[in-house]
Amino acid sequence: GSLGSTGATGSTPNLILEGSTTITNATGVVAHNYNLGGIFVHSSISANFTANFTNVPTNANAVISFSLVCLQGGTAYYPSAVQVDGVAQTINWADAITPTPVANKKEVYSFNLIRSSGAWVVLGSGTSFG
């Protein structure tokens, strides 16, 4: 037989590029459709909002990640609640501390949805830049 290689150890690097979807004027319950990808950029945010992750696969032991980039204005807002396909979930924030959004910054809120025993566990974190 023959031995071949690709990717990080071969001659052709693996590149993963994912586009983003822009959402403007987030308020209330805001759909984040998994079929569009896992990165969403929020601009002109007008209130704290519920991130409703839709069309999420329900495979057992799956981990699905979403990143919400929030471009903050003079008053900062954040995704204060999460739903998966319209069903409310508890956010388990990093270090058990709900993040405080900061005005005029670029912030990234990351959510890992873990499917276990037919239920979701949601891990969340928020980081401020600039």
C-alpha cells in the first residue's frame, strides 16, 4: 500500500473558514439559525435579548458552538437568556458570574450547547475587546 498525508502534517494545510451572519437591532427573542453557521455579528443592539438557537442537531453527546459578536454602542446590551428551538435553557456562565456588557466595546459571547441524556447543557462566556 501507500502512505499519504494531508492537513497539518501534510503539504496542504487545513483551513476552516466560516462566514458570519449580521443581525441589526436585536431585541426580544432573536433567532440564530444553525443552518446559517455559528457566528453572528450584532450591531445597533437596542436591548438585552434572548438568543434562540434554531435548527440545532440533537445528536446524543454532541457539542455545538455559537459565537455572538456584539458591537456595543453608548449603552451596552448582551444575550441575557438562551433558548434552543424555542425552549428556555439555563446559561451556566464561566466562573458562575454573569458578564457585564461594556459600552463602546466589541464583545464576544460564546455558547457551547452540550446534548446529554436528551437534554441541553449550555455553557456561556463573555469577553470584552477594545
